[in-house]
Amino acid sequence: MNRDSVVDLRSDTVTRPTPAMRRAMAEAEVGDDVYSEDPTVNRLELRAAEIFEREAALFFPSGTMGNQAAIRVHTCPGQEVICEARAHILNYEMATMAAFSGCLARPLHAEDGILTWNLIAPHVRGRSTVRASTGLVELENTSNLAGGSVYPPEVADEICARAHELSLPVHLDGARIFNAAEALGKGVAEITRSFDSVMFCLSKGLGAPVGSMLIGNKAFISEARIVRKMLGGGMRQAGVLAAAGLVALEEGPGRLHVDHENARLLAEGLAEIPGIAIDPQKVVTNIVLFDVTGTGHTAAEICRRLAVSKVLTNPMGATTIRMVTHYDVDRAGCERALLALREVVSGSRTNAVA
Ligand SMILES: Cc1ncc(COP(=O)(O)O)c(C=O)c1O
């Protein structure tokens, strides 16, 4: 299959490096990053820390490793991590917080994936001889499985302030924090300054082929460097990857509004297709979740049929499908996806009746 004729809406992780990234990778100055001697990695870490107005940053091969290193540094074995029920750290990171950090998740359901201090407070536990104590609060912004929803900054700030009063650290899974910043019309430093640590991905909407950053103060990042090595994430001439990451960091954020416009176009088109349930007002970033119960078919069936028309999407549950916009999908691609879905659904409805 020629990839260029495919409309790939499965995730914003599928983007391929731009020509500028490939050039930067080819020309990258490199050294051994386990010795902290890779000048390009060092430049990326300095730049990320500067953009987030923090003391230090560390380059990771993946967002999963960045999140799990943060959990390990912030917690002790036997503690609980409070997170939203749909959190990536709980559902898509291989039970690593249990296997590697010895922690249990304390998942709480929140409307649109947005926790509040009022929801969290009753579940915070101090040290006792009966129940596990809370070691960490974790928020996800944007919330992937809640459809790219965005934390109002005052809600996140209040959670951090109240947790800090109890000496509880708060980690942000900001895999798509630049999407949140774009939706809010604010800078990433402003919307993340209350958190103890922030992970963000270079390899999603920003378009780099590989890499995520963990941000925090110097003491936290020097511990995270040790944990990264434990996880096998000490990379050698990683400057070839960091070079693409630098291009992503400088050029990626400025075009995210296009992905958001395309996601809104998809949402509004989907809302007009019989049998599909979606509230387009809730689509504020680049993730579009919709329910297909009314079509009489499962999400997996619909995704399979769409793939025949070279439109790739992900079933996220029995009746839920996710589409994610990114720089490798343009407005015409989104219109093609809507057309294909309309055909699949009208075909399925006919078949369902037959
Ligand atoms: C919200 C969120 N956090 C973390 C990650 C992990 O990133 P990676 O795939 O680089 O491990 C993802 C990946 O999709 C994600 O959506």
C-alpha cells in the first residue's frame, strides 16, 4: 500500500520526519550521552528547560519511560498513585508502576478526564498501619482517552497547591501539552509551572520520529537520569534523534492549530452521520472520539471497513472509535475520511436491516 494515499488517523505518533528533521539528523554533532557528552542532546535539554522555564530537562526514548521514571523518583514501593481512570500511565504503560516502582494506581473517574481537588482529596491517605499511603498525584493534559480534553489552568493549579500543602508531589503527563497550550492560547511554562515534573512528547503532534522530555528541578532530573539508565534508556550517540527533536520543538507548536481545525472539521462532519454520536463542542484539540452504537456495528468492524478505503482509525472500545489529526493528514484527507465513513455506515445500516 502506498502510504501517501492512506489517510492515517490512528494516532499523531505516525508522522514521519520532515525534510528539515532528516537534514538536522544527518548533520547532527554527536557524542556519548551516557557521559553527558552529546552536544545535540545537551542543546535539546537546555532548550526544553528554557521553554518550560525550569532548571533542567532530560531526553527519553519514549513518553512511557519518562512517565515511569518520574513515578519511580517521586514514590516509594507500597504507595498509591492517584490518577484519572483513563490515564495513560495506568492503561497503556504495561503495569510498569507496579512492576518497576511497586506502586498501585488509585484511579478516579472524572468527567472528561479532568480531575479536581474535590475528587482527589477524599482519596489522599497519609502513613498508617492499615492502608497504603498516597505517594503521587498524576494528571494528564491533554487527556488522550477522554478525547483530548484540556485542564483549565486554575483547576490544575489548585490540585498542585493543595497537594503540596500535604507534601504530595504532582506529575504531569503532558504528552500533548503543546496541544493544550494552543487550545488555551497560553504558553507551556505558564500552564505547567505548578507541577513538580512534566513529561512531554516530541514524537506526537510536534512530529519528531522519537523522543520525549522530562522536566523538573536539578535534583529531580539527576535522580531521573539514574532511573533512565536502570530502564535501559541510556543512549549513546542520541544526538541524531535529539536533532530531529530540536526541529520539532522549534517548529511543531506553531502549526498545531491546523490539527485542531481539522479535528473540529471531522467532529462536525461526524455529528451529521446517522448512527454516530459525538459532541463537536468537546473536540478542542487533535483527538476525536465518537460512538458508533447507533450504526448497529462494532467499532472494530467499522475500522476494518474504513481500512479497505485506506482510511486508518483505531477502535478504542466495543463501540468507540478514535481519530487523531496531525501534520501528515490535511483537510482533504479529513474530508476523504468523512466520505468513507458515510459510505461504510450507510452500507452497514443497509446490511443491518437486510
Ligand atoms: C497521554 C500519553 N502519555 C504517554 C504516552 C506514551 O508515549 P510513548 O508512546 O512515547 O511511550 C502516550 C502515547 O500515546 C500518551 O498518549
